[in-house]
Amino acid sequence: MAKVKMVINAAHQKSKINKEIYGHFSEHLGRCIYEGIYVGEDSKIPNTRGIRNDVVEALKEIKIPVLRWPGGCFADEYHWKDGIGPKENRKKMINTHWGGVVEDNSFGTHEFMDLCEQLGCEPYIAGNLGSGTVQEMAEWVEYMTFDGVSPMAELRRKNGREKPWKLKYLGIGNENWGCGGNMRPEYYADEYRRYQTYCRNFSGNQLYKVACGPSGADYHWTDKLMQGIGNQAHAISLHNYTLCGNDWSDRRHATGFDESEYYKVVYFAHETEKLLVKHCEVMSKYDPDHKIGLIVDEWGTWYEVEPGTNPGFLYQQNTMRDALVAAIHLDMFNQHSDRVVMANIAQTVNVLQSVLLTEGEKMIKTPTFYVFKMYRGHQDATLVDSFVENKAVGCAGDLQVPSLSQSVSISADGKLMLTISNCSLQEAFDVDVNLIGFDAKGVKEAEILTNAMDAHNTFENPDAVHTEVFSGYTLKDGHMSIQMPCCSIVSITLE
């Protein structure tokens, strides 16, 4: 077992890790909403007003802080008035982006806000700038948040909701460089300024407005957007998915991969670091004081769909490889929490890198779910300075990746939390941790997630991959030793 050194300087406290970095994304896509989250009031599956009880309880277990809806590409063809009122009267539409299926709008604004209330999380609404109107978006905000006398407030009351909801996060469009209208950044910036003007703060509600930022390495979009929006946005978004190569043809399969494909996906997960650094540099040209946040509101692995499933539904399995990708990303977002204020993994249930999968009455937790559960202690904690020695690993002739990824935070009640992962398939590590500025009395909690690289949970074997109590550490006189197995993630909380 190779020895490496790690230094944690708890006296050097850095930025706050917003809990919203551990956010999620739900779209009217495949079986994410229907069957995954919403089954209807008449379903035999246990539900509360049509929303699956098992899914709600699982998401509460990972302390879901924020949920983005209704898209995605779907957002810029979604007209919110089609999804309110008696369900038998709601308009049906074709979901042109995802599978060409009929959308009956039985899950709309009231159902989504009910879901967020059941979860105890913040709603994040993506408004329709691409095919909608300024009036439509403005009226949606009024419908949700106004407590006075107005046509939209009266319509909400007529539909059964007397008091308004609180809505903090509002996205003004989605992927407007692509499926949201194929716009140029200069044009979108002007449209953003126009739309956001009419999205008012009603009845004490304060909107946090998010402009559509870039895709991947499109630094030109970030530059022109930041130049164009001035001080009219609270944050801009970034979308970036992890593939098995440089373009969308390199998606491969979620299971049955070899070591070379494993390391390629891990490599492209690490490439997100470069994107964060460069986009933040561009943002700082126009916003050196970091008044505008960066929200990575779509991220995760994207593979070929599972055999026999609708290619427009984006249903894929989830392995230990995906757990490592999640850990690497969450560590990066933590490390950049001076600018990254939110991140939303795509997507919550049954789509892409899901934390949950459902099949009829059955529900399983994926390896990625357990990473979010292990990392929940970082939510709203303060990042502290840390460094770990690293060794490059990978297959001969392939791209090399660092073995270890880590982040450390200290909570408001003074507990120190360390998360560390080892993506190496060949080498375990003995990590010698030097603790500075923290007098550790003992370990409050320690967990590990480890298994073979393609291990995953199925409906026949739902607990093949799960967290276990971790005992592979020692703590004495300000030093800690952690034995990191191959392909593993460890979380340790000190008090």
C-alpha cells in the first residue's frame, strides 16, 4: 500500500459551501416525472397527492436542498397555464424533445410546489424564454408569489392555493444557445434583460435570477453574456456532461465497460476543473467582486440508453464509476464555492446519472445516491484549506488521472468533515493526514463506499452497492492515517 501525505489546515477557513451545490434536476423527460416522481392519486403505489412516498423519503435522506424544474429543453416549450386547474381540462401536448410522447400536464405548478414542500427544499423554476412571452413568464411569477388582488393571484386561489408560495430561484430560459432558441450570446443577453425586468418581487418574495450561461468550453458565450447583462443577474448557469470522449458519439454503455473506458470517463470528469477555472476567470473580468454566482445546473454522466428502452428517455444504469464521478465533481464544486453557488445533477430519477431508479412499485438507490448521502455534512459548512499528494493512474497509453480527490469543511457546530476518494483500480493508499488548527477529540462518523468498478444495484439485487461503517483509520496526536482501498469513497467526521 503506497503512502501519501495530506495536510488539512482548519485555521485557514475559505468560502461557504452553499447547500444548493448538492441540488438536483427534474425534467419532463422519460420516466423522471411520470412513474419516477409522480404516479397520480389513484395509483396503488403509496403516494401523497400523487407523489411517490418512497422517492420523497429517499430524497429527504440526502437532504435535497433545491430541485430544478420543468427542464431542460422541455422548459422552453412549456406553457405553464396548460398545467393548472382541473386535470381533466388540462391541455395535452407532444414532448418534441424527449421521445415524442404525449404530455398530459397532470404534473404542473401546484404539483411541483407540493413536491418541494414535501421535500423541504427550494424550488428552482426554469422559465420559458425560447417559445414563450415576457407576459407569460411575468404572469407565472405573479401566479406563484403575489398575495394581493390581481388576475393571477385570483386564478391561483380558484385553483385551490390561497396563500402564495415562496420562490427564490428563477432561470430566465434554458440552453438558449441550442434547444432554447439557437441564439447568439449578444441577442440572448438583450432578451434576458427584457424578460427579467418584468419578473417582479411580489409580497416580500425576492427572486434570485439566473441567466443562461455556456455549454462546456464556450468561453465566448460567457464573455459576451457577462458583458451584456451587467448587474441584471444574480448568477449564470453552466451545463457540462461527462462522456467517454471528446464528443457526443463517445457515450458508450453504463455497464460492461473495461478499465480503459473507466479511466476515460474519470478523466473527462476531471476536465470540469478546467472549465470552472476558465469560466470563473472570464466572469472575474466583469465581476471581480464575485457578486454574480456560477450555477452548474446540469452535470453528470451521459451514456447510451439501456438496451430495449426508448432512446428518447435517456434511462441508464449507475455504477461505482458514476459514484467516483459524483465525488470528483462535488469536491470540485466545494473547492470553487467562492463562485459556484449551486449545482444540479441530471437527473433525479430514471434519467442519466440518477440517484434513484424505479420500476413499478420498486425503487432502488444508486451508488450516486450514497455519495450524496455521504457528502451531506458539507452543506452550508465552511471550506477549509487541504492538500493531498497524488499519483497519476490509468491504462498504458491512455489518458492519466489523479488517484485521489478530496474536500474538507468545518460546520457551524465545529465538526470537521473530510471526504476523499480513490479512483485507482490497481493501488490502495495509506493517507497520512496532518491536522493543523483542529484539536480532534475523536471520530463521530466514518463511512465507506467501495466495490468493483462496474458494480451496480438492480431491482433483483438492490443492495449490491451501499455504504458501510469505515474502520480503516487511526487518529492520534493530531495525525490521522486513512487506508483507502481501490475504487472507494470515504467520509469521516471529526469532533
